[in-house]
Amino acid sequence: MPEAVARFLDGKAQPTAGITLLGRWHKADGSGGFSLSESDDPAALFAFSAAWADVLEVHSSLVIEDAEAGPVLAKTFKK
């Protein structure tokens, strides 16, 4: 059994304190997946990702909602 599967089945895929898992999806062909988490603590997200980096290729994207992006875009592009 692959190590990532063993950890997942052992319950080790639950996020640590400070992280809320909003959803997790697995590719039907078993080649990967996607999870959506929320946190005010970037270090907690980093630590959780780092714990899986030895068995999975992890990519993170910081996102914000339109209400937060709008004022920043207006200021940046002076509109």
C-alpha cells in the first residue's frame, strides 16, 4: 500500500489545529486530488503541507474573495 494511502486510512489526513478543512476531492484515476482549507495561520497550513511533502507533491494557492480583491485592484491600477 502506498504510504500516502496508509496515512490517509490511518486518519492522519485530518487538519491540525488552526485549519478548517472545507472539502477534499480525489481524482477518479488515483493520480491526485484537491483540498480546500481555511486558516488565519499560514504557518499551520505550511506545517500541515510539509508533513505530506515526503509522499505527495503539494501546491498551495492563497486566495481572497472579491470584496477584498476589489479595493486592492482599484488602488493598484488607480481606478
